[in-house]
Amino acid sequence: MFFNPSKFLFLMTLISGTLISISSNSWMGAWMGLEINLLSFIPLMINTNNLMATEASLKYFLTQALASSTLLFSVILLNHNNFFAFYFPESNYIINLMINSSLLLKMGAAPFHFWFPSIMEGLNWFNSFLLMTWQKIAPLMLISYCWEKNLIIIIIIMSVMVGSLGGLNQTSLRKLMAYSSINHIGWMLAALITGENLFFLYFILYSFLSLSIIFLFNSFKMFHLNQMFSLSNSALIKFCLMISLLSLGGLPPFLGFLPKWIIIQNLVESNHIFLISIMVTMTLITLYFYLRVAYSSFMMANSELKWSFSLNQNNLNLYAFVLSIFSIAGLFLITLMFNIF
């Protein structure tokens, strides 16, 4: 089991908080939804048997409280903007910058990312998956309501650079996935430039590929890179892990390349040549540390232990194969779209 059934109520509250934020017609309602989401995620993070989880929950609360207070202050200023605009003509732009900055801090985009890898290090794989995927929905959708294009382009460049370069010297798999998530935040923001439909496509595929990788990491209790060398299991498991990692990195012809290809095409048509050049170059660096993880588990001459994990091997092989077969199916989808367009 990924989570304790007794915390199912908090999980439902977490989902409802996000839905309240993205469906609210006022900034105050969006702020309330974010607070409900925050207060329901903290109990999911706390583990009395793990001090690192308790420390991570405290760090997360303080960081999110700072972002929430900044957002609330910005909303109050926005309601009195007519008064401030008389004395400060640029007040509307400054308020939008404050709102964008607070939402970027909530999702962990660079340069507001410093809390994200350290908190990921103290969580289990299920909470890490929530932090990497679901907790980004509300801030990303709220940013699309008060879009500051020049700021977002700078954030995209910084996120893809920090996410790719920061993961190079990491031996912790959770920190490596955290920097990978920061890199994908840049691609999600780039998807929002072209439209929300492309963002939803990218987010769904990113969540699915992250789930397939985290499922394998959680099954074998893998948390560090050196543990990958002792992954004594069938070649099918190692092959599925390698396919999922390469697909998450956006290597053609796997499924993860499909949304990146559409983003590249739309940004080129919008004359964002410099932006897409940096994004593609930095993504090649992320493929390097994905390959390092895959190589550690897929070595042909590795030594295997006599004992094995107490897992249902047949079911695990089936689940891993089903999750990775969709990544391989990206070849068919890309070929189909190429023939259509």
C-alpha cells in the first residue's frame, strides 16, 4: 500500500482544496482552497516513526505559509488598487509580480526551489508523488489567470537550467526526482504559453510516467543510486524502468517526447527560438542522469544476491510491463500525428 487507509479523509480534503482553488471566481476563494490543500497535506506527510518526515512537514508548512501570506497580502492590495494606482501607476504590475512569485514559491519553481529537494528527501514515495504532481495543479492554473509573460519566460529558463544541472551530482533518487520535477515545471509553464489544453496533456503524461517510475522505486524500497546496483530482479523489471526513465526524459520515440514535441512546434511558430533552444539543450542534460539510473540497474554483468525480495514476482512483472507499454506506444502516437500533420 502506498498510504495508510486512515488518512484517506485527508487525501480527499487535499483533492477538494485543489478543486476549490481552480474553480473559484475570486482570489480570496482561491487562497482558501490553497489553505485547505496545505492543511490536509501536512497530516499525510507526518510520520511519528521518521524524524525526517516530521522535519520535512515543518519546512513545508513554513514555506507554504510564507507563500500564502504573500498571496493574501497581494490580494488585499489588488482590492485597493484604485487608491494605489493614483500614486503609483506601476502598482498593478508590481502586484501581479507578487502574486506570480507567491504561486511560483508554492510549486517550487526556480529560483524559489530551495525548499523542494530537501523536503522530498524526507518523504515516502507516495507523498513525493503527490508533491511532484497534484500539488502543482492549483498554482499553475492560478498563474494562468494573472500571466506576466516576461517573468514567466525568465522562470522557464531558470527552472530548466536548475532542474538539469542540479540533478547531476545527486545520489539520492528522491532529490533526483525533485530536480527532474523542477525541470518539468519549466516545460509546463511553456505549455501554458500556448494554451491550457497542451498543459493538461503534458501534466497527465508527466504524472503517468512519474507514477510508473515511483511504483518500481517503492516496490523495491529504492532511495539511493547505489541501491540500483543490487536490484536483483528479472530483466523485464529493469527494462521497464529504463523505458520509463527515458520516456520521462523526453527521448523519442517514447511517449514522453509527444508533449515536448508539440510544445517545441508551438514555440517555434511563436518565434521563441532562443527559449526553446535552451529548453532542449537542458533536457539533454536531464537525459544523462536518467541514463545513469537506468545503467545502474541494467548492467549486464552485475552480481545478484542469493536472496530475493518478498514480492509477488508475477504481479510485479505484469504491473511494470503494463505501465511501461504505454511509453513504448508513444512510437505509434508520434507516427500517427506525423502522418496527420
